[in-house]
Amino acid sequence: LLHAAELAGLRVDGLVTEALAAAVIRSQDFLASTERTRTEVIVDVGAGHTEMCKVRFGREETRGLLRSSRRLIADVSLVGPCVSDETVGTLLMDRRLAEAALRSFESKHGEIPKGAAREKARRRLELQAATVRGILTANHEAVFTVESLYNGEDLSMKVTREEFEKAVSDLTKRISDLAGRLAWEDVMGIELVGGGSRIPVVQEHLETQVLLLAGRKIALGRHLNGDEAPSKGAAVCASNHSLIERDPSLKGNRRIWLKDSHHRTYTVGWEGSDDRFLIAEAGQKLQFHNELELPGPQGGRGILTVFESDLRGSSDRKSQAIERYEIASLGGAKSLRLVARGDQNGIITLSAATT
């Protein structure tokens, strides 16, 4: 990601997730209140993924620390790692609607042959499905219409909110499961961002699950512009990285303290072995220094694999190999010592020395 940004000619000061960037903007609302501290969960139901971040807002005295037009600035702390699901988002919901519309069309006009014509029809259906989904957030039914979908034949079908909710029921259940991977005892509010969070059934599932987990109702809020908040939050974070001296009279000069952490656990091990050695744990500070010692592979050669694990506390914890290194020869070394370092962007580097 960093390399792609550099190729595009952008200067990258750091990385931040969308939900956490939205929390940075939400912290300005907190500063306008009389509360000394507040814990909220930012729920981002986006196009291709759903993410939940638990954050704690505090106040920090800036006198003597930096030049700022504000004496008090927001202190935004991530409480444990964010949880996310890459299989839940509005794009997948739109595809479910599009598939239902395609089946309806083909039942009346025959199957569209596989190839360019079918793919074109599918793309048109998905575009219209997004419009229909938006209508169903405020209405109980909508008409799904696409003119001249194939061979001059039009598609026109009525879709009810109940039918839509049934088509995406497995996706909304995953949002409930995602909420179960956070601790809710001290949460005072839930801030919704992302287009998918406007869907009534998504809000209902979230409210019901949180009520079971927290033992009380926690209000859902929508105080932010979901389209702008992540990008504005990232811009504020970049401003904090900048060393450019600011005129304290400039309005909108929003200083914040942001404490981010690793959102996933990283381990390393030899291919063919079940032994894993911890590099960094979910919830750990981004900047770290860690030394590991692994037993040498049989024959002095093997494949060293780096794994990314699902979030801490997840009942369906998964581990995925993300990087492999072929170790040609360790000679007579009995072990391999690795030094792992994490920088302020969460980028982890490994160096090795035999012993």
C-alpha cells in the first residue's frame, strides 16, 4: 500500500484504518461536551468490509507541549484491536439483489448465455441494486427496473424490504457475530459510519446483539458525515505528523493524540511444523522490538513462514500464511535468531542471525 502511494506521487506520513480515522473526527464532538472521558465503538459497514473499533476519548493539556490554538486537545486511544470481516459489505448485498433479479429475468425470458453479454447484464443489475437498496432503507418496497437488459427485453420486478432482508440474512448475522468479539461493559455510545449502517436490519441486529452483550441498550448515533469522516480523520493524522509550524490563529487547526495498535497477531514458524513463535500480538503498540529464537530446521534448510492470525478473542480464530522465505542453508547452526521491529506505521521488518 505504501509503495503504491509512493508510485502515485503521494507523500505518506502514516497509515490509519477508516473507522479509527472517523473516531479522530468524532473526538472533536467529545471536546465540545462536558465529559472528561468517554468510550465508544465506531461501526463502519462499508462497501467491501465491516469494521468495529472501540475507542476511548480523553482530554489532554497542551500547555508547554506544542503550539496550538487550543489548550485542551483530544486524546484518542484504541482499546484493543479493531475487529473486521472482509466478507460483509454493501457490495455483497447488492450482488445478492442482482442475482435474485437475474433469476427472475431468466425465468421469463430464458437464460442469458455466458460471456460478455451476461457479464454486462450482471454489472447493470448490480448498479441498479445499489439504488434499490438505498430506497429500501426508507421504504418497505421498491421497483427494480432495468431497460433493455438483454435482447431488448426489460426487467421490472417488485422487491420488498422483507425479501431483501431474507436475501442478506447470513451477512447481517455476521455483523452480530463481529459485535460479539468486543467487550461492551464500559461502552457509552455507538457511532455508525458507512452506507451499510443505514440499513434498518443492520441496526436491528446490532442493537439486539449489543443488548445481550452489555445487558443494557446502547444508543446508536450518526453524528458524522460517513463519506467525509475517514478522509478528514486521515488528514488530521497527517497534520499531526507534519513538522510545519502553524499559525495559532488559523481555525480548524485540530491537534489530537492518537494511540493506535496492531489489529492482528503475527507469528512465524517452519513450514510443516505446528510450532509458532510470536512476532506481535493484536492490541500491541505499533512500535516494538522483539527477539525470537527458533530451532533450526532438519538438514539446515527449510521454508520460514510468517502467519497473520485472526483477532485475539475470536472463537473462529484463523491463521493465514502471508510471507514465505526459503532458507537455503544454516550450516551446523542449531537455531535461528530473528529480530522483529515495528515502526509507527505498523510495518514489521525481520532480520536474522544464526547462533
